[in-house]
Amino acid sequence: MKKKHKFLILLILIAFFCIIDKEFYNDLKTSVKEAFLGENITSDKEPSKQVVGVNKVINEDLVVYFLDVGQADSILIKSNNEYMLIDAGNNEDGKNLVEYLKALGITKFKYVVGTHAHEDHIGGMDDVIDNFDIGTFYMPDVVTTTKTFEDVLDSLENKKMYFDTPKVDSTITIGNSKIKVLHVGDDESDLNNTSIVLKLNYNNVSFLFTGDATSEVEKLILDKDIQSTVLKVSHHGSKYSSVASFLKKVNPTYAVITCGDENEYGHPHDVVLQKLEKLNAKIYRTNELGTIIVSSDGENINFTSVKTNIDGN
């Protein structure tokens, strides 16, 4: 029998089973969707391990995506069907980032945050602004003259929007989660020091999002409630962040490092990895695993990683 005849028969059989077996059709549809969004490669559920598909993770109470945008940051939060985006990768990541977010069914963000005005955090932000409805857009009140920053301002202006700067110690709500603003800086000489630092709480689970906060910023917020279940390690694991006193007080059970494979900066630095290991924090890295998806019901926490094509480099 010729190959094309075999293929035709296969298509007819698939169509037949889709018609008579709804469960078969749904399984087939799920498989196609997972193939588009990313192949599930690993899962670590406490206390036992299991493989979890992307479509199942999306339906959890709280889902945090540490998106693989190479040597850059982009974090998506979903809580009770409301969405928040923290940073948007490099300029080259914008188009792919938008496609991925749309594939997840997102049309609107309640909040979008540019932690600070470096290109590896707001590079794709103009694409995000152009393609989604946004309730509130946050950035530090620091002006730079880079084209990347100007592109963000132009996109905001085109949609008749402006950016707000959140107040330290203020709280915002997304779904069932509360997010407290721990730091916003205005040091124009070092944009990393302007990083917006946020802590998310959902029942007994918490996340600390640090942007590129330096050791100076970490020391400034030591007197605040920074203990967190999951720490987004600052500045891609740079040795100029993650001071011992800060990590000790955060005392994370899990640490997520967002960095590019074989990046020129040597991130994450060994000294940071050793500090985290000393605290017995389990480390997840986007350069090793791809996009890291953390889901929780407020008590239990589940880690899943998927390979995605968001990195535009």
C-alpha cells in the first residue's frame, strides 16, 4: 500500500474516533495544545514527583511562570483568572513573548510592572503594551534616554496611558493574592537600585520578586517581612546581590534563577549557588530547564518546567 493511502486511512480513522468518542477528541486536542505551548520535561511535586501537563497547571488557584527569555527577566502571574506581568525580556523577545501569552488565552493584564529600565527587563514591553489591554502600568519614576525606554513611553502614549510608580509598603490585589511593594528606588546612577521589589502572599505560600536588586537594596529591606517560600534570585544570580544576611532572612524553600545559557556574565555565580545550597534551598534555573511554572493552592506547591521558544536570540 502506498504511503499516501496509509496516511489517508489514518486521517479517516482519527476523524471517526473523534466523532464517536468525545474523550478521545479532548485528549487529542489537549496534546496538540501542549505541543504548541511547550513540551513538559520535568515536574517536582511535594512530597512526591509527578509529570504535570501545561494545560493542567494553568487551572490551579495560583500559577507563576518564570518565562525563559534567555539572559533576561519576564514573570507571569495568574491568580483567580486575573493576570499580572513583571518585566518582558529583551527587545528580541517581544514578538515571541506576545505569541506565547496569547496562546495562554490572555487578553488583559490587571497589572504590568517594569521593575527597572534596563533593556533585559523592559525590552519586549512595547510589544506587550501594543497587544494587550492593561489596567495599571508600573515603573520606577526614573527617566533614561535609551531607545528601549523611549519605545515603552511611545507605546504607552499611543494607547493614551502613562506609567505609575507604586508607593513603598502599598498593597495591590490580583485574584486571591496580595502583593506588597517592598522597594522602589530613584537612583539614576544605578538603575538596578531602582528595582521594584514585590512580595506575593497567597495563604501559606509566598513569592519574593526582586528584579535586579543589588546588595544595597537587599540591606535596605532587611527590616521588612521578606521571608518567602519561593525567591526569584536577584540579578540573574550575580555575585553583587544575594548577600548572606538577606538570603538568611528570606530563608527560601525554593530559589528560581533566570539567566541565559553560557551567558557572558557567568550568571549564576558559584558563590550565590553555594549560599543557597547552604540554606538547603532547592534551585531551579531557566537556562537548564526552560520556562519554570510554579502552581499552588495556597498550601501545597508544584514545580513544572517546559521548553518554550520565547527567547528571541
